[in-house]
Amino acid sequence: MKKKFKLIGLDCANCAAQLENAISKMEGIESASVSFMTGKLVIECEDNDDIIMKVKKLIKKEEPDLKVEEV
């Protein structure tokens, strides 16, 4: 399943790369892509709401000032 998110407040390309790397390593995630230029996150994962909650929790832990919206 492919899910897309808008990362509001993403202000650093290095932060985007670190988020992408951390999310990619999560169990159940097939692929993750964070675009600093567009502020978008796209993940390929199992069809499981628990994974989405874990991704959002990881983002809040790594970048507490980011706002995450599903698109």
C-alpha cells in the first residue's frame, strides 16, 4: 500500500534524509522517500494502520516541530 504525507515545517535537507533513513529501516516498510523540496513523504508498506501510527510517532520523536498530514 502506498501512503503520502505532507511534512509541514521541514526546513532542512539533512533532516529529510535522516527521516527517510529511519523510516526505511522500520519493520513493515518496503520503501520510504522524503522530498525536502516538496515537503512530502511517500511510503510503501503493509496495509496496517499500526505501521502508520508508528511512522507518525517516529517523525514526532526525530522532528518534534513537524506537523504531519495525510494526503
